[in-house]
Amino acid sequence: MRRRLVRCVAALDFLEGSPPRYLYTSGRPGRCNPRDVDCLYFSETEHVANLEYGRRFVGLGAATEPRVTAFAQVDLKHVVDLSRPAVLKALGISIDDMFALWRSAPSPTRIQRLGLAVSGQRRVSAIRFASEACRRIGTAGWNVAIFPDAIVAPSQVRILGKSGATLEELS
């Protein structure tokens, strides 16, 4: 996967970092990672990133608070692409598994277990998966979960400034 990705984070959370880091990971669980597994979530377009950001804070009032939008140029040699039916079949993952509730799950979901496996090796560095926020409004959109511990050169993630200069890098 060689392309530009987008990430939105709450501005106040970003500014609390010392120094602020675009590639910060908390180890909190997410759709593709169980607790204590570092993962960076990006979207393939700014529209999808904004939908995902707003969905994350539904009911919390933070959806309208300031956000930081970062653009990354990624070069990832191996990605598990869950948009491909053959990949889903080979992994024994269904569309329902991709959208399974994970926040209240008593144990890691299938996708979280896949993320745990990806995070523990050095060949595959990311999972491409469907956007729940887009699904809710009847459109298609894709996200990419990148596992920093699985990034090995020549794979890399570069956060770009307005001029195109690299602000932060993971390789």
C-alpha cells in the first residue's frame, strides 16, 4: 500500500503530549486491536476520517470540539486487505465480524485477534477494513489500522506538513 492516509484526533488530547506526537498510540482497545496493543488508525479519505472522528464521540459532546487532521504518506509492503472476499474467506472472517461490537465484548473479537497476530510479527504491518461510520450512512469507506511494532524498513509512515516536509516518521 503506497498512498496518502488521513487521521483526525482531538486537539486537546494531541496538545497534552509533551511534545505533541502525531503518531501517538495509547494502547487502548479499538476495532482492530485489543487492550495494550499499539495501533494507529487512519482513513483513506478526509471525509471518512471526519465521519470516524464524529462517530467516536457520539453522545460525549466532543464531536464538535477542535480536532487535528494529519496527513500521512505510507509505504506498507504487506497489508491484510479485508475488502477482498478471498482474504475474508482465507481468514474465516465474515462481514459481520468486521462490524462486531468490540467496546462491550467480553473477549477480543475476531478482528482484534487478527490485530494481535499482526502486531506480533514483522511481515504484515496493517489491516485495511471497512468504515463503520460510512456503513451507518449507506456509503463505502475504508480505514487502515497500522501496528507500529510490525513496521520494518522499507515500510514507513510519514506525517506530512503543508509544505510536504516530514513532521514525524515511523519506519
